[in-house]
Amino acid sequence: MQQWSDQDLVEGIKMESPTHQVALYNRYSVPMFRILLRYARDRAEAEDMLQDGFIRVYRDMVQFRGEGALGGWIRRIMINTALSHLRKQRDFIQDVGDFMPYENKIRTDDDVVAQLDAAHLMRLLQTLPPGYRAVFNLYAVEGFSHEEIAEQLNISVGTSKSQLFKARDYLKKVLEKHYFKMPEY
């Protein structure tokens, strides 16, 4: 099988070469699928997101200027595709204007989520409601600020903080119930 550079793949896709499209898919589908699994409720939804994401990648390849890594550009498209899928879901995020009741409750020093392996965490993340899942991933995994998340999802900063708090609280309760026996005092 031909081993092309990313630049060769970009040029081939710009010329609508099916061979280059397949090669790009083969190179990037697995890592992108792993990213999408964090946003999807299950494998089937992640597969749909992946399919839609690659359609966007092929369609928008003319916009790739080569200023950064191709993988990073594809990753951004995949995350945007996942967020698009989530936005279409009914009641994706409930906006709460004021986050003050939650402000001092966010703590990460004793977070039981940090003690989990990747496979268990992935399964737990998929059980989160879509809004919680998106904000948790954007903040805790992708490193976005609450301001960036608010802009990306068209919500308030308070809603972003609230969704993160609720996601962490949900995960903690599930972990305490199913994985850890918490001492009683």
C-alpha cells in the first residue's frame, strides 16, 4: 500500500481522489473515533459522527492551509461535528444564568474520577446526559475555558460551569455507588 505524506493526502483529496480519501480515513479514523466516543452516547452514535466528520474533512480540505498539523485540523472538525450532533438533540443543555450556588463546590483534589482507568471512564462518560458530556469533555479533556465553551455551545459561562459541576457530581455518585465503597461515619 502506498504510504503518502499528509501533504500528499491533502493534495490528492483536493483533487477528489478516492484513493487519497481512503488513505486519509485509514490513517486518522481510529484516533478520531476515540475522540468521538467521548462525546457520543454509544459506538453507533460515534460512528455516525465519524462518517459525518470525514465528509466535512473531504469537503473542506480546500480550506486547510498547512499552517498546523493535519491531524489537529481534522480533530477540530471532528469535535465540531460531535458538538453539531449534540446540539440537534432535544434539551441538549438547560441554560442557567447564575452559577453562584455551584461556584465553591467544584473540587478536584479528591475527585474519584481521577482514579479510574480509561476504559471505565469512557463507559461512564457515555452515560452522561449530552450537555454534561460535551462540557466535561471540552473542559476536562480538551482544555477549553468556560468562556470558550460558552461561545462554542452558545450558552452562558454560568451554564458551562453548572454543567461541569453536575457532570462531575453525577460521575462521583455513579462511582461511589458502583465502584467504590465509601466509608460511613
